[in-house]
Amino acid sequence: MSIDAATVRHIARLARLAVGEDELAPIAGELSRVLDLADQLGAAQIDGVAPLAHPHEQTLAWRADAVTEPDRAEAFLALAPEARGGLYLVPKVLE
């Protein structure tokens, strides 16, 4: 697919990009190559190919659901300026 300077100017205006006149031809060539690649990808035969979430076969590593850290809630609450009933007390900031 071939893109001309007018199309590049239109795309640049839609994207709110400042493109100089000397940049139009190189950008048109690059966009044409990108669209040609997209056409090639679209023509690929994918009949019978199952969709993949990842190209490599991966399995989840299961681990035991066990507590590994000690309960330090009381120690952390002791560091707070004010705590009650296992909760941190903070000053009201919104009326």
C-alpha cells in the first residue's frame, strides 16, 4: 500500500503532530512499509492454529499455603502514636 504526502499531512493533523514538508516523503515511505508488513501478516495461513496466551508452555509452581511470617501486629501498633482495639487512630482530616 502506498501512502502519499497528503495522507501523511492528514494523519499528522489528526494526531496533532507538527510535520515539516521535508519530513513528509520519509514518513510516507515508512508508513507504507508498515502497512505492507501488516498486509503480509494478514495473509499468513493460520487455519488450525490454536490461539496462545504465551508461546512457551508454562505451568504454575504450587507452594504450600502456610504462614511464614510471625504475627507482629502488636509490635507495630505499639509504635503508633495512638491505637485502640487493634486499629491505628488518626486525626480526622475531612469534615
